[in-house]
Amino acid sequence: MSEGGAVRVTGFVDAAERYRITGWARAESDAAPVRLQVLDRGVVLGEVVADRSRPDLGVMCGFSFDIPGGLSPSERHVIEVRSVSGGEALGHTPWVIDVDGEAAARDALSGHLDIVTWDRIAGWAREGQSDDAPVALQILDNGAVLARIVANGRRPDVAQAGFGTGQCGFDMMLPVPLSPLTRHVIEVRREADGALLPGSPAVLEVADSFDPALEEALERAVTSLRSVEDQERVLSFLLTQADRVARQRADRLSGRSDRERERRLRLAGLPDGAPVMAKRALVIDSRLPAVARDAGSCAVLSHMRVLLSLGYAVSFAAADEMDRDGVDAEALRAEGVTVFRAPFDASVEDVLRRQEGSFDLVYLHRESVATRYLALARQLQPGARMVYSVADLHYLRLQRQGEVQERPELLAQARRVRLAECTAAWSADVVLTHSSVEAEILRRAVPEADVRCVPWAVETAAVVPGFEDRRGVVFFGDYSHAPNVDAVRWLVEEIMPLVWCEAPWIECVLAGSGMPDTLRGLTGERVRVPGHVPDLAGLLGQVRVGVAPLRFGAGVKGKVLECLAAGVPCVMTPVAAEGLNLSGELAELVGQDAAAVARLIVRVHEERGMCEAAARAGLQFVREKYSAAVVVTALADAVARRSVGAA
């Protein structure tokens, strides 16, 4: 017995040839036949049991190991035979079989393994002295035979290089792609003798990125699930990984580690030349901004552009459209804004929680958004300045609508909304409004609030068509907004009939998004209803007068500013003019009732001098009060940190 109790094996290799290896082996203290391994250069060729008759030894201990196809004559072989149980090598090993020069020249395998991917293996192979005989090949993956193939495909490039007829190619698409989750060592060998094709082996490492191959492998694995237990286990795993990726994404977007490093450096005294992280601003609105839809979209987009110019990294979340993407989201991304959306972020709450403490400013647009998220934002982003942009005072609009339409339920709703708007104003660090009138209302209602009047940028037309090149009057707006629906009916049913009594040739155009069929029914001989117009600037270049006959509403009206910026005088009611602080020729465009508005429409449309003077005044007004520079100054001052209630 040897050390450890293993049975000692003795034996001898009698002969080692290219096609057969023979010899004998027996255990010194055990009559059982010995099991042996045959190796070539350390690679196991197979196993054999030494149980054949050996008369010269008087026991059943001989073995003969046949090699299918034989060993390659073009390679040097080092043959060993060892005991499986103890690993002892038999006598007369290793046995060396040198290269057979003549046979190697005759049987050499030429070619190359050109392509190895998860789903494709291609190359070419030729016998040494044969132009036409196809080569049978084995393709192995991690030592196991993956497929057998014959290299007889057309390879014109090989023929052009002078290697026979070129009928030596192989190109196999794997019916089941290799798993990217496993490392693969791909070998291509001649089936006859195992000769290795040049370029082989090729190694496919485990995928370190989520590429299409990994996606496909994951999809196959999920599709193969059958039992509820397996489905639950995999679902739990995937949800855990999804949450992990979401956290990694949030950390990457927020630069959390870099911000923490900067904070520590700042506490220790920030050294010269140390990188400074960009300030981060999160803008929250109920919907994605669409400039063709409403003035609120124009305002929030303008303010995001200013924040970008002030050095903020700006992100946006649409509370009621987290699952929506498309042209509006693409437009924001083109501006340099990060858009949070499903499935990466299911809600605004997800954004605030996953990126806790990483924003320097949170901009909440409209009362409904501030009511829902201001307290949570304050809790999860304690270092951020909370900015509440009212867009317009919703309670004021509801109150006026209730009075005009004699609807007491709207008056009750207005009181509830007023409380919510005042609470949001009191809770925020700074309150933004576009209307000077609403700024004063808020200051009286919430004296503790820091209320700022900040406009949005409106670009004026580069070219303004002349008086003779224009005709008609236009009203446009978002018809999901109640004041616009009321205004257009009042315009067509009461104001325009008075206009046509004096100037029956004046056409009325009704444009805008979200127009219901009931309003499209207003189309007539002198009323044109195109509905949504993608090119509003083009439409404004064709008409002579804009009109904003709003009987109720609140805030600064985008339709008025759009008209003035296009060089189109806008006839309006006091509600439409509120908060603009108009003077001179522009103040003269305000009419108190239907008759006054009708008279102004006719005068501006027919009197060239009045029309052109009002157009010039409107352009000048927008350039002075609503330029990008004015907005930058006002918003920069508003978002700067200072004590609440500062002037």
C-alpha cells in the first residue's frame, strides 16, 4: 500500500503509435483491473481498462487504446498513460512521437478561423496537397463537440490568393446562440486527426455590457420558465436587479459620489483647481411642455433655458405623463434637459427618493404640482431652494368664471383653490408669477412670501409683412382651457356680427389645439376654422388684427404677447390685458364690452395709421419687457439664495 491507503499500480507502455497505444498495468495488492487515462501533451484522449490477456505476465492486465483518425503527423505528440485512481505514470512514458515531415507536408491543414461570435462561426480549411477534397471539421466549445461541418463553401478571396479553387469555406449560424453569460473557448479541428485549424482557439469572454446577445439570452431564459415557483424566483431576482440598476442610474445622474467628495473638500477648505460640480435643478410640471399648446409651456421652457444658461444641470419630470415620450420629450433633450420618465422612473416620488439630497433647486410649476410635491421635495431635498411658479392664479380664474357664468359650484371651488395656492406660496422659498397684478394679490394674501414677477422670453418677428399684405382677424388658443371656449363663442356670436355691420368683408379665423367639434361647427361664410396650426408665425403673418375677448381668466395671456411679437395689434378685454401694464397705443386696444371690442377691431383693421402705430408699439413693448436678457436677470435674482421675504 502507498501512503494514504491508495493501491500502488505498476505497468509499462509497450508501444505508442499514431493509431494505437498498447501496454499493461496491474495493482500490486488488488486483483481488480486497473483503469487508465491516456494523455497527449497533458490533454486526456480517453480512458481504457487494463483487462486483456497477457500470457507473458500470466494475468489479465493488458490494454490497447485505439485512436480514431489517428494522431496528426504534422504535430509533435507527448503520450502519457496514468492510473485513474492514483495518477501514477506507467513505465516507458512519456512516449514522444515526432513530426513526420513527409506526412506533415502531405496532410498539413491550412486555413483560418475568421469569425467567432455568439451566433456565428466562419472561416476556411484546405488539406495540404489537395485542391478539391473538402475537409470535415469539428467545432468544439469548451472541449465539447458543438457541431460538425464540411469546409466546401465558395471563398473567392482564397482562390485569388492562389489556394486552389476556393471551394473550402465554412460559415455556420448557430441555431441556438452561445450564452453570453459563460466564457467560451472555440476550437475548430480536422475530424480525421484532431489537427487544429490556424486562428483557433478563439475565446469569447463573458459579456460585460448589456448587448443584444445578452438581451436575447435573458429573453430565452425567461421564456423557458414553466412552474410558478421558478417564475416567482426569477421575478424576484429581476425586480431586485431592476431596482439596483435604477439606483446606479440615479447615482450616475446625480453625481452623488462626486458631490459628496466636493462637500468634504469644501468643509476642509476647497483647494485651488478642484473640480466644482454643476448645480442641479429639478423642474416639475403636470405635463411635458408644448409651446404650440399653451402659454404655461412657453414660460416653463423659457425658464429652463435660463437655468441652463446660469450653469444648472436641468432635469424635468411630467407628473401626469411619466409614461409619455415623443417629440416634446425629444425637444427638451435637444435643449440639454434630462427627462425623467417611465420605466426608469415611475413617478415624481421615485425621482425625489432615488436622488435624495442631490438637487440644489426644485421648480414646481402650477398649484396642482406644488400642492402634491412641495412638502415631499422639502423632506427629500433639504438643501434645495423651493421655487413655486404659479403660472396664473387658478382661484382667480375660477372665481371670475363662476361670476360670469353664474355657477356657484365654481365659486366654492375657487375658495378651496385659493387656500391651496396661498399655502404653497407660504411654503415655498420664492414664488414666481408673470403678472404684476397677481404679484400684488399674493403679497397681500401671504405677506411672508417672497413673490417675484418674472416674465418669459418672447422672440419678436424678424420680418413683419406690411399693412396691405394682411387681411382678417384671428383668435387662437388651447381649447381645453375654459376661458378660450367662452371667448370664442362670445366673439363669433356677439362681437363679429357687430363688426360685420360696419365691415362685412373682415374674415374671422379661429385657430388652436384641442378644438372640440362643437366649435368647428362655427365655420361659416366669414368664419374660417383651421383648428391646430403648426406654423402659428405663418398664420400671424397673414392677418391684420389679433383678438383676445376673454371674459374671465388670470395671468398674462400668451396669445396677446404672440400677436404683439409678430407685429400684429391685439384687441383685448381688460381681463386679457391684465398684468401687462400697457400704455400709449397699446392701452387704446382694450375694450370693455362687445360693442367696444367690435369698434376697435374695425378701426385697427381699416385705419392704416392706427394699425401700424399699434404694431410698432407692440414690437417695442415685447423687446423691452420680454427679452431673454430681462428674463435672465429676473430669474437669476429670484433663485439666488437669500432670506425669505427679501425685497
